[in-house]
Amino acid sequence: MTTKLPQLILKPGKEKPIKNFHHWIFSGAIKQFPKEAKDGDFVSVYGSNGELLGSAYINRKTSITARMVSFDNTEPIDSIVSHMDKAIAVRNNFFDDTQTNAFRLINSEGDGIPGLVVDKYDDVIVVQITTLGIEKIKADIVDYLVNKLKPICIYERSDMPSRREEGLKNQVGLLYGEGVKEKAIKEYGALFKVDFVDSQKTGFFLDQREMRQQVKKLAKNKKVLNCFSYTGGFSVMAGIGGAQKVDSVDISDPAIELAKENFCLNDLDIKHNSFIVEDVFEFLRKDSVKNIYDFIILDPPAFAKKRGDIVKACRGYKDINRLALQNIQSSGILITSSCSYYVDEKLFQQVVFEAAVEAKRSVRIIDKHHYAPDHPINIFHPEGNYLKSLVLWVE
């Protein structure tokens, strides 16, 4: 490392996670903080014995006080650029733009760059920045993406609760080029309109791509209920897969309207299928929905946005799964998902078990979540495994 960076020194015995290529350093692991370093700056990270372990950016405001960007003597910016190059090269191995032109290019720690998410929607790029360290080099990242990918525009959708802990305000808007509000993207040949201005996440739930393919395979001749349907990703794939009927339920009127447009884009009959603006919990409590559906999909928003939400979130997951299990026909399929990071796979399965007991239904797991290759989980950073899905056979 040619640049002289301020030195952060770990306590004795706290080097092991870093030597195992884990990106996070908690405040309790730090022996000596460099006084001259400001929050968001890069520092060199040393073990208690003076061994250089790599470089990180810091933020004293957060419990994760430093996040590693290199595990050797590579300059921090050079390491980040190298990780971006490798991440984009990996995606080029998996996606054919003629069939699927919307996918995640950079997946935070999964691609070695904590705090940075970059999604590609054809020739539009959307970035999410969750940490102060990445915020400080945002201009460099935008320059890199412009030169590397030649997009028509770059949007920022940095509006996550985690930014508050970092001392950051939400940032949403155009970073580069002439903005386009909407664009039709391709996913395995299907078409979806994405709204970049008024949307959730970066515009579309790219992380559920492979599960949408599972729905397509399982939906033939089924009466499908897609709960928390948003803009109809699962609904469209069920329709393409030959579902007898698809009902989409979401509390957002604009999302339901976009779901209708997505049906039309794929030559699916919107008159034969239903689009319902309603709270899913209330919808599933209606007597009129009992034994109507033999395929139900539950993909709710994260119920646990912080650790303190776990108990409340588990009550919500149990309630919604119990309602679905009580309503589904015998020999039906339930796909249930959780994107709550704080509710891990084991806990989520326990909650679904409790829901099955209360619903008095016989339930078997026939499949689990299929990961999209553009959402890699760094084997050294298992905390990136936030999305869980169970495919259940219900008697």
C-alpha cells in the first residue's frame, strides 16, 4: 500500500474474522482508533502484533465500526475497482441480454464491496449506497459505471433505514444522464415495466428471479393467489406458465395498475384474472377466499427492519402463513418467503411450522429458495443470506 493511511489496531485475538475474510469489524474488537481519521475515511487495519490485515472504511457512529475493502496491501480504491470489474465479469457469464437484461451487477459484501448495490435495467443503472464510506466515493463509482457500462442514465435509490445509523439522509434521484421514468425489461423472455421513480427497492425484485421461474413451472392449470403482488412478477410468470386463473393482491393501487400493464405486455388476459387493491391480511380473513386457491404465493416486505423487530415480525409471519394454510385447497402449493435479514432460515421455518400446527394442516417442504446468480452470497460473509423461501405441499 503506497498511500500512508491512518492505522486502526485490533485487540489481541480479534484478528481471526479478518484473516477469514469477513468484512465487518465491530467496535469492541478495536484497540486503537486513529484520531486523525474522519468517519467515512479509509484506514489501514493492523492486528495487535503489527501485522497488516488490509484496509477498511470507518464510521464511529455505527456498531459495525469498520468494513474491509481489501485483505492485503492493495490501495482501497484499486481494490474496489477490481471487485467491480470481477462482479461485472461474473454476470456476463450468466446472462444473455436478448433474454434477460435486468440483473444485479454488484451485491455489496457478496461481491466484496460493503455498502454498494448496483442494478442494471437494460441501459439504465440504479445504485444503492448504505454506508458513509461508499457515500464519500460516490462520484468515483458513478464515473466508473459511466465509463464501463455506457448507460443512458444512472439513478440513485439510497432510501433504506440503515442509512440513518450511518448518519446519512436518504438520497433519491438522477445521478447521470437524461432520466427515463419507466422502461420495459426482459426476464427469461417475459416483459416487465419498471418504474424507477415511484417504486420499491431499485424498481423490481430481481432477487426473486429464479423463484419466479419455479412459479412458472408449477402454475399450470392452478388457481393462483399472489399476495403482496407488487407489480405482478410472480403473477405474470404464473400466467405464462398456464395458470387457470391468477388473482393479485397488494395494498398499493399504483403497483396493481403496473401489474395490469405487465399482464398486457405479455399478452395475458387482464379480464380473466383479478387485480385487487387490499390489505393482504384482511383479504385472507374473508370467508369467500376459503378453498378457492390451490397455489398461494406469500412474498411480503421485510417485517423485521431491525433486531428489535424480531418478535413482532415472527408474529406477522406466523399470522400470514396460518391464514394462507387455512384457506388453501388440499393438495395445494404454498410458496412463502421472508426477506427479513434478522429472521434467519431456521427461525423462519420454525415460524411456518407453528403456523401449520395452528392451521391444523399437513405440510411438507418440497423445495427451498433458488438463488439468483447475480445475488451471490460471500462464503466468508454468511450474513448476506437474507432471502428465504419454502415451497410447501399442503394436505
